Amino acid sequence: MEKTYQASLSQRRISRMATSDNGGIIEWNIASEDLIYTEVKYTNVAGEEVLLEMDANQNALDCPGAKPGGTVEFRSAYLPEEKMY
């Protein structure tokens, strides 16, 4: 059985997360060539939800005011398959 384009996609993987003077930093593994961007959502120290978008060619993302020990959610956006009907 052939794998569909959508089933072949996977999230970009985090290589390291750390705290910094301004909040946090996330370092990412190399992106696949059809990745467009990655959205990252976290809660800052004021309790506000923050949504950032990181281009596929970036390998690190600063998360200003990230709450230490807080959770991070992310999703990856890809180019659509060329021959979609």
C-alpha cells in the first residue's frame, strides 16, 4: 500500500530547549525541504498565550517571557502536494 503525501509528513523536531535572560529558546533539527514554517504556542510569565511563527530556514527561536517549566505546543506547515485533485 502506497503512503499518502499527508501521511508522509512529520513535525519538525526540537533538538534543545533552554531558558535565557528574556525567557526561553528552542533549537530545532534541520527542516525538510517542503516545510514552510512552524507555529509555536506558549504561555508567558504574565499568563498570556503567545503564538510565534518561525520560517523553515531558521534553526532557533527566542520565546520572550516564556514561563519557566511551562508547556510548548507547535505544528508544522508544509507546501501542498503538487497534484491534488
